[in-house]
Amino acid sequence: MPRNLLNGWCPEGTSVENAWLSISQDAHRERDLEFLTAEGGEVRAAAYLQIFTQLRPRLEDTDGRQVAVDLTLERADGYFEIAEVTSTLDRNFLRDSNQLRHFERQLQDDYVGTASWALAFEHGWAMPATRAEIRQLSREVAAQLMVADRAAERANPVQVAPDIFAFQHTSAARPITIGSWNSNIPFSADQPYLDRLSTYLAESELVASKLSKLELESDRLNARRRHLYLLMAGSGEGGGLLPSSPSYFTWGEFRYPLLLTDLWLDGGTGEIYHWADIDGWKFHRT
């Protein structure tokens, strides 16, 4: 039975707007200056961690200190909490997406038919790894398009390669365009969300490297709490982990890495989800 996304919500915490207003303008300006040279993900994480924890963020991973934790959060009692920031973005999907434009340019040169086509990349598509292989794929697709172009009755759409279909159209300024590409999110069926999230945290090599840094820095800084801030992607292998409802967080069993005290999920959707070992999940909406 499909999950009812309107029932079983986890508790709601302070809104993003109210949390933002709870920090003074001086504190916001001080943070902006502190993270002036930081990467965008660290800047975003620092802002949200500050407004929801009321702690003062500091950029720790500076001057080439690759083993240092990303952020520290300074407490009023002089102790620290620490945070690592990372993303669920699938690098293979990002690479394939970037290669699409090169493939499109190559196909413009290889195709010499009269019709115009828009290509759609279905679930499971992938670009070849090398430019030479992309060129070979382009030639094969161009050949299929020219066969379709010469056919007495043009099929629409026509499959030109595994997971790639071409749709004829007449309004394009160019004979070949990339019309769409599937986000390649794995099919999760009815597998509970918290089970999938737990599996990701347990098996991701990237998460493992972040937890290792948190463990080392926890000893060095005598940190009281250890945060992992995940920027959630909506595409690729980890795209299915982007939560679309607070009800997801009462669906399944959450098995967290024992080292963590806090986990933050931020997909840029207007909702931020926070798990703490003290009181479990809650969400904050804009």
C-alpha cells in the first residue's frame, strides 16, 4: 500500500524564519566575515547550525589543514561542538550531465539528416567515460537518426541507443537538441525511508571519511557533540534520499552511526530535518 504522506509526521521545531531572527545582526555579520573564503556548502551549513543551535560557528579547516574538521561550534561554557559538511551528490551523475553538452555538439557535426530531433535520456542512461567513446556513441546515434529520417514513415519517438530516444520536432533552430534527461534516482518501491537512509550512512565511503575526521577531532578538541550536515541532492544514486515529507521520518527504523550525536538533512526545499540522540527527529520549515 502506498505511504500516506499526510500522516505520521515527526515533530515540528522552530521555523527557519524565527530561528534566523533569534540571532543578532552583529552575529550574522560576524559569521559572514568568518566564512568569507569558505565553500558554499560550508557557508550554508554554518548559518543553519548557528540559528538552530545558538552556537558560534568557526571555520576550522583552513590553511590546508585537510585533517581538520570543517566547522567548530563554540559553546558558552568554553567547550566545542564540531561539524562535518558533505553532499549526497552523485559524482558519476554530475560527470554524465556535464558530458551531455559535449555529446550534443558532437552529434550536431555527425548528423546530416533533414529532420530535427530532441533526445530524451531515460532512466538508467549513462555517458561513456572518455571523449573517444562519446564520439563513437555520437556516430552510432547519428546513423540511427539518418535511418529514421529516410524512412517512409518516421517513427516518433525512435530508440537510437540503450535508454536514449529521439522525438521529431519542427520548431528547433538546431537539428539536434538534448530535450530531457532522467535524474536516475534508484527505484525504492515501498522500502521505508529511514531504512534506506540508515543503509546509506553505513555504506557510504564519503560518510565514513567524515565520521573518521569527527572521531579524531573530537579527541583533539574535547568536543561534546558531533554533527554531520548533509546537503541532499535530488538526482543520481543518492537522489532518492531527498525527503519530500516529514512523514518519512517515522517510516522505518533509523540506525545511526554511534559516533554521531546530530544529523542534519538539507535539500534546499524549504525544510531542514534534524536528528539528535537526545530526542530523535524534528523538522524546521521556512
